[in-house]
Amino acid sequence: MRTIVPMKGVVEQLPPDDGAWACELKWDGMRLLFHCEDGRVVMRSASGRDTTTAFPELAPLAERLPSGTVLDGEAIVMADDGPSFRALQHRIHVDRPTPALVERLPVKFVVFDLLWFAGNDIRTLPLLRRRDALDQTLETGPSWLLSRVSEGSAAELFDVAVANSLEGVVCKRLDSPYTAGRSTQWRKIKVRPRTDMVIGGWMGGTGTLANTIGSVVVGVYESGTFQCAGSVGSGLTDADRRFLGDRFRARPDSPFTNSDLILDRTDKPIHWVEPEIVAEIGFARWDDGQSLWQPTFHGIRPDGDPHQTAYRL
């Protein structure tokens, strides 16, 4: 089965309305590459982790595809108000879900790109041709759908995302080939910025949380070192606290080179941990050299790479 590094966008401003960009809604889920070859189905996360057994409801998609086909998209769980990454957390940490869990929190696969088709590598083709091929190949099914490209401007689609409290939009150059890693030819524009951050410590809470994790100290990896961005407690659930408490590995000192950023803002003891766990953090604003404004913990990224958290607005 082929090893493919997914193409990712950069957080940027809306592109010009010049006809050179395709714009889609940004889905709040987990990146998923779907491989179908010689009767086998393999699903891999962005980090390459095999997630095939985690999403059994997606396996029938292979019956609609020729052998030697690879799709790129996003695994999501729908809530009442749209895609919910928090709800998806209950599925992505379970390798073999029970039928009851699958029924309660069904995963859907939102397909937005076609990388291989019938044994042919088409990643060098421009996005416009790949999307045409995808539209001709696949129709919406029980557990999958196509991410639709907006016929209006990027600004109009962004307004739709704002009005519906969605995560944002993704804009892709129509002439872009599919390349591994970050590319300026794909842009992510978020309604409220979010980014992956590494956890490097935690502080106890107050009241009923006095003996457990009240907030976590987070940061990013930049220029070869971990840089602190502040702390976040809002959004942490009891399940998050249990998960983190079971996996934190204590260390005697801070993993951050600028730990004064947090030490100067609190009198609480900080329990430093190895910078191994990545979480998605939302925020209202983040100025250079300052702590996050109004941060919110949105969930743990099980496939997040601590050394790939340098990206910010």
C-alpha cells in the first residue's frame, strides 16, 4: 500500500476573487487518506497511522471505486450544529468501536481530492482536473460525501461559515498539483483561529478540580526549540483530564525556552511534562511574544507531531 504525505494549507488571508481559486468549507474533523487496492481497504491518518479498523462504516466505499484508487478527505462526526471535533474524539481514540458506538456516533468521510485512480498517480495534474475526475468517479453514499466547491467568491463562502459558526474555509489554486506537506497554494482561513500546540506542563485547578488538571501549558516548536504560548483551561473535559493524566510523563524542568512567559503570570506550581502530546487550541488573538488571548481547548490530536506545531497566524 502506498505511503502518501498529505498536502496541507497555510493559514492566510482570503485570496483575491480572480477566478484562480477553488473554495470549500473547512471541515472540523481528522484528515484521512482512503486506499483501495486489490480488494483491500486501508485508511491512514495524516501521520500515516493505520485507522482502518477505527472506521468500519467507511469500508463499503471501496465497492464504488476501482482498485488502485486513493482518496483524500476528512473524517467527521456531525452534531446538531454541524461537524463536531469534540464528538469525533470519542471515535478516533477507539481502534475497534462497538456497533453501539458506531450507531451513536457515525463517522462520515468528506472527500475533497483524488490522488490515484485505477492504478494511475494523478497528483501532478492540476486541482481542476483532479476535481473533475473525482466528481465523475464518486457520488454521495451512506457514509461519505463530496466536499462541494463554492460557485461564489471566497468572501461569500466565508460569510456562510461565520453565519453558521463553522471552522472556516479552505481555498486552493485551481492549477495546483498535489504536493507533500505545507503549500501556499492552499490557504486556510479560520473564523476563529485554531492551531495545533504541544502540551509541556499543567497546573492544578480550584474547587472540585483542586487535585487534578485545571489547565495545561501549551506552546509551539519554532527554530529548533519549544516556545511557550501560555496556558488554557477552558474547554478541558473530565475525559481530557483522565486521558492526559494517564499519559503525561513528568520532567524536572520546563521544555520551553521562554517559560518566563507563564511563570510571570501565575503563582501556582507548574508540573512540567515531556512535550509529546498535541492538542488543538483556539484563541481570539496571539501577538508575537505574548500569551494567547481567550484560548480554548478543542481536543487532543492523537496523530499530532510536536515538532510540526510551528504554524501560527
